Amino acid sequence: MSSEPASNGEFGRRSLPPQPIVPKTASEALRPELGTPPPKRSRASRSQIVVFMNFIVTGAMLAVIVVGLALYIGKREFDGPGPSTTTTNFMVRPNTGVAEIAEQLERRGLISDSRIFRLGVRAYDRDSGLKAGEYEIKAGASMRDIMELLESGKSVLASLTIPEGLTVEQAFQRIAEHEALTGDMPAEMPPEGSLIADTQRFTRGATRQQIIDKMLADQKRLVETIWNRRVSGLPLADINEFVTLASIVEKETAVSDERSRVAAVFINRLNKGMRLQSDPTILYGLFGGKGRPADRPIYQSDIDKPTPYNTYTINGLPPGPIANPGRESLEAVANPSKTKDLYFVADGTGGHVFATTLEEHNENVARWRAIQRKQREEAAKAAQNEATPASTAQ
């Protein structure tokens, strides 16, 4: 049996008959051919757990974006200029919480949003650091500026001045009338001369008792300090007599340069057993801590009237101070001038002229009385001129 080579060079395979060409219509020729189909999804990708996790991750990312945006906006608002257009005083009362402070600031138009202020304070961990007091908040101050100001405690300070020479009763009246202080006055007044003559600075809302306690403590410390460095040989039995004489010096002169010389006159008189003969002691014996009325002169009957404080009728010092002496008068008594002066009288200029003998003193008194007469005459003439109507031209 003969064999023939396979067609197309392939051995043992029959060639397929040619396929007929089927013509396509125009619409079929323009229709796109189908692409490769996508692979089938695995069962794991269709799991509900995977879907849920995808949701959680997406939600977390959105939350981070939202929180970040909120923090950015909040911080910009917290650090940015505030809405106030004028400088304003703001009061933080004791034991006031951050939430209440924030609401008050917003009501006053000092911040734009109390929630942002509250959250900002909490973010900086300053919740417990805001201090009570009255603060001056500048125009346009940011929330951060306000937070730092309230934390600093640099509040606006009120002041109360008690001049040298006031009595305790007069000082108490000023304390009672001060509008920045709170609370009641003590039921009893402390001893005369026990309050310091000074300016007290305090935060609005401080109590009257706090101010009085401080004035008592400051005066006690001042008196003891000066008393402990006094010169030796003073005719003073104790610290009470020291304050008493200083209060008399305080009431006798307002001229700083002559306080030590006035103190020397009284020290010299005490050493000689002479009566002090101080006019302010007469008035204290008559009117006490209320003080003499401004238009009330001293009469001869006042000089002759015996009281425990009238140094024209008693020997030595009165039983206690007649006012609150200041530092200069205390220093003057503790270190008086070394003179032999025994007398002094007003010189007509606000000061005094001093003398060592009665004769010299009488001459000084005569000059002073002449000055007084002239002053009275000039005052009467001025009053008459004011009372006379101007002439009218015809």
C-alpha cells in the first residue's frame, strides 16, 4: 500500500474544509466587539465583614477630616481678634466656673462663642487657673488673650487712702463708704492709733474685714520696727506711750521737715515735768474720734475744761493716741532733734517758729496774733466788697 504526504506539511491530520465568508451588515460591522470579561469576584470580597470594615475606615477618615477642620477653625477663632471695639472692665467673682465666665464674656460682646472659649481653656488645661478679680480687657482682645489675662491674676486694683492723722472712726467711715469693698464692718472698732496711714490697693470685691485686718497688721509691724530702733533715754514707758506721742506730733504739724523738732519739744517737756499743752489733745477730749467740726474754734473754756486727754490740765501723756500716726511722725518721736526747744507757735506760713524760753515764745505768740488780726481784717474787707453791689452808671 502506497502512502502520500499529508497536505500542508502536517502528518496524520486532515485539513478542514474552508469556511464560507458570511457577509456582515453595516450595523453589525459598526457594533463594537465584546471585550475580555472581568474575573469572577471571590467569596471573600463579597463578605459583609469586609464591606463593614471598608465603611468603618471610610467613616474614620471622614471623622478625622471633620475634626481636623473643626480644630483648625476653632483655633483660628480662639487666637483671632475678638469682637469688642472698646476697652472694657470685666469682673470675675470668686468661685466662678469656666462655663459661667464664658457665657458672661459672650453676653458682654467680648468673645464670639462661649463654647469655643470653654473648649479652648480646657484644651490648654487652664480650667482651674482662672483667677477672680476685675480685669481690663483691651479692644479686639482674642479669646487666648483673655484666657491668659484671667490666668495671670493681673486685675485692675482699686485703692483706698487713709491719710495720716485720721482717727480710727474717721478711717472706718472711709472704709464703709468705699464702693469697691464688700461685706459688713466689724461690730467694734480697734484701739485708736492702730490703723496704718497708707494707700491700700486691692481687687474689687475684697471684704472690708480683709482691708482692716491688713491695716492693723501693717501698723503693728511698722510701729514695732521703729520702736525697736529708737534712741535710748526717751521718757516713754512703753510702746503705747510711743504711739500716743507720735499721734500728737502728727496732729500738730503737717510739715515733714519740722516733725522731729516738734517731737523734741514734747520730749524736752516730758523730761522737765512740764505739761505738753497741745491743742489737738483738747479737741480729742471734747469730740473723740469724730473730730472737731471744721468751723468750730477752740474757746478758752475748752482749754480750761478737764478731760483725760486735755494736756493743759493733766500731767504727762494722755491715756492713748488721738489719731493714727504716720511713719514720719513715728520716726520723729523715735529719733527727735537734739534741741533745747520748749515752745512752738504757728508762723503764718503753715509751719511753726520755735523758742527755748518763755519770753522768746511770748514774742512769737504776739507776732502770730498780729498775723491773725490782719488775716481777719482782710477777710472781713473781702466779704464786705462781695456784699456791696456795683454802682450803676446813670
